[in-house]
Amino acid sequence: MQKRYIKLLILVMTTFMFSCHKTSTINTIDSKTNKVHNIKSRRNNTGTASRSQQIIIQGKGAASVLVGDTAEDVVEVLGKPTEQYNYDGSYTECIFSDMHWIDYEFGGDGIFAFLNEGKVYHLSFSSSKYSTEEGISLESFAEDIVKKYKDYQNLQKYVLLNSGGKVNGGEDLIYWVEQDKGIAFELYYDKKSGKRRVWSIDVFDPQIIYQPKGCVSPPQSLKKIE
């Protein structure tokens, strides 16, 4: 009798586990080879992809959110965006669209996907949930980037003129960009420490010239720091 009860209990538990998950194919990244693979992803019963700590790969993306994805691909992974906008050049010089996901649990501005002709060309991660393999994430100090990215021989520094405000320490934002590798770090001025800290890590198509927030338009302009 006891053995039959145990077998029945195991059967019920197994059935429950499989009924609560769906299987679907999504893209992911091999962090060692930077190659994109298709894998079977377990999803919970809400249909939303499971979100564990994510590693940002330069020029690629983070886990299931990738440069080159369609809007539908990204929504499949992150769900409906908190907000989204289309810019047709009527009011600015920029023609693109952006999708924004806010995640209050992990701080920062969340995730931005910038698209042109329906494809993602630039991703911005401003959340402690996402970090590079070297451990750079939201609120890391600029000096940490210097220590951990010694192989970045072509790292260029820029200032985004007219971007300063109370929210970012009152000084213009600084960007450290490695164009060939498709990665950039947005640095704001932290008054408390008197140092620059990371506010977002941007991943983009290396074949497209990097611009903060997907595109820069007047009165702001990007100036190289010599």
C-alpha cells in the first residue's frame, strides 16, 4: 500500500511539473565563442521567459535579446514594452523606433531596444540584472572599466554636449566606446563619490557608427574627447 502511494505521488508531481512549463526555441549566446545558438527554453505558465542573471556580450546582446532581432523577437522574450516610440524625422533628424522595458526591482532605466527597418541595431542595458563577463554593471566605477578592459586598444571617449542635468549629477554624460567590438559605456557624474559611474552598457552592430540613445539630435551633439 505504501509503495503504491509513493508511485502515485511521483506520477502526480511529474505531471504537474510538465504542465506548468512550455518549450520554445529562442536565441542565446555562447559567452566563450560569442556565437549565437538556438536552444530550447523552458517557460513558466505565464508564457514569459525565465529571467536569471544575464551576461552582456559585446556586439551581440544579452542572453535571448540580440542585435539583429525583430521587434517580435524581443517582445517574445521580454514581454510587452512599458513604452515605445517611432521617430519619422518630422521633429528631429533621427528616423528610428525604440522600445523600453522598465524593471524597478533591479534599478536603472531598464532595457532599451532601438530599431531601424524593423531590426534591432542597438541595445541599452541599465539594470543590475545585466553585467559583462568582467563584472561591469550598473553603478560600476569608470576605473573598474580601465582595470578590466586593458585589451581595448581602440577605446574612444566622447562627451554628449547639453546632456547634463540633476538626474545625472549636473554634468554632461561621457561615453567610452569600442566601435569595432560593438560595446559602449555611458558614464554619469556621481556627486557623492566625485567619480564617474556606469549608468548603461550599450551593445550595437559594429558596422553602424555608435550614437547614444540610438541617435543624437540638436541641441545635443557628440564630441570626441582628445
